[in-house]
Amino acid sequence: MDSTLNTLATLERVAEKRGAGYLVLVDPDNLSPEGVAQLAEAARDSDVDGFLVGGSLLMRNSLDDVVRQLRERSGLPTVLFPGGSSQLSRHADAILFLSLMSGRNPDFLIGEHVRAAPIIHEYKLEAIPTAYLLIEGGAYTSVQFMSGTHPIPRDKNDIAVAHALAAQYLGMRLIYLEGGSGAKWSVPEEMIAAVGAYAELPIIVGGGITKPEMAASKVRAGARFIVTGNVIERDPSASLLKEFADAAHQR
């Protein structure tokens, strides 16, 4: 990571150079310490651009250790992707300061943010304001249950566009289109293209991306960053990571 740039600027520079960025989402509950170390080293050698760390609900007190191991062993930007204000670590490079704008639950629009803000300040974490738009993914996901919100229907591009524009006008820095962990369907390319045609913010796309060719298709549609999670938990091999990285980087 370039020490002269903040985390978001570093990731944006990588995406500009490579065509798009590839991030691996790590749920601390789903990897052993040995698994975390192996994933970090495999990612370091496979052109992965960074890690997101978090989950809708954490059952173990392992967040600090996971973040520290990933960051130290890989040397890659390691960013918190929190399910709530309790998922904070001083060892991260930054935090996606998520607003679940597709929902109407005030806790995930401002309540959790107020709880987290003093700790983020104390930890000196770089906060990246991010509009989180949950998109219908064909399964009732953990984030949907925990947040008590409904996803945007996958065939309603106009609703996604309106939310993305609102995010831009509110001063967000990123738009995250998410099918949810374990989604059966990924975010449609038509929706990615529609959002990109109106909003000027970089688009992150995650959830349900299970094959490298799917990642490549999302990038061609306008995704600036691709995120995979469950598929890498099942097979954290360097070869699969490299295939996804190459697909995102359009090689």
C-alpha cells in the first residue's frame, strides 16, 4: 500500500491502473487462524487488491486478530465492512462507513453511525462514506434479516438509480450494490450500467459472484470494484484468487 495516499485513494489508483479492483470479503467467523494466514499469503501472490472484513453477525471475538493477520501477512489494504457499530478494529486501514440507503431502518441510516463515530475517531480509522444498496438476490439473506429491510427489486433499475443519485448528492464516496451473502443471483449487469450512467461515484458490486467470467461481466457493465466472499471461503486457493483477479482486471 502506498504510504503517501489514503486507503480510498490507493484503491482508486489501483482500479484506474488495472481497469477495476478485486477485493476479497472475509467473515471472521468462517476462517481459522491458519486459514486466515493462508488466505493472506495466497492473496498477496495472486494480484488481489485488498480485503473487506466483517459480517452481518459475528459469533466469535476474533475480528482484531483476523484484521491484523490479513494486513500484516498480505501487505494489502484491509478495510472494515461492518454489520454494526460493534465491529470495529484499530488494526484496519479504513472502514466503509455504510449507510443502508435501500432500507428505511433508522438504525442503519444514522443510529449505528453515531454509536461508532467516537470509536472511529479514537482509532484514527479512515472513514469512507459508502451507500449500501441491497439488491434482490433470490434468497433471504442475513443482512436483510438483521437490518429488517427489503432489497431493491432486481428489475427496478430506476429505483436503484434514484438511490444512487441521492447518495451522490449526500456526499457519499462509493456505491455498493450488494446481492447479500449467499445470494443465488448476482446484481444484474443492466442495473450496474444504469447506475453508472447516472451516478458519478465508483461502484462496488458483490454477492452471488461465483465465477471469474461473472466478475468480468460486472466490470464491463461498469463495476469499479468486484467483491467475492463465499466462493473464496470454499476454495481459498491462489489459483482461484488469480482467476478472479485477472477477470476483474480484464486480463
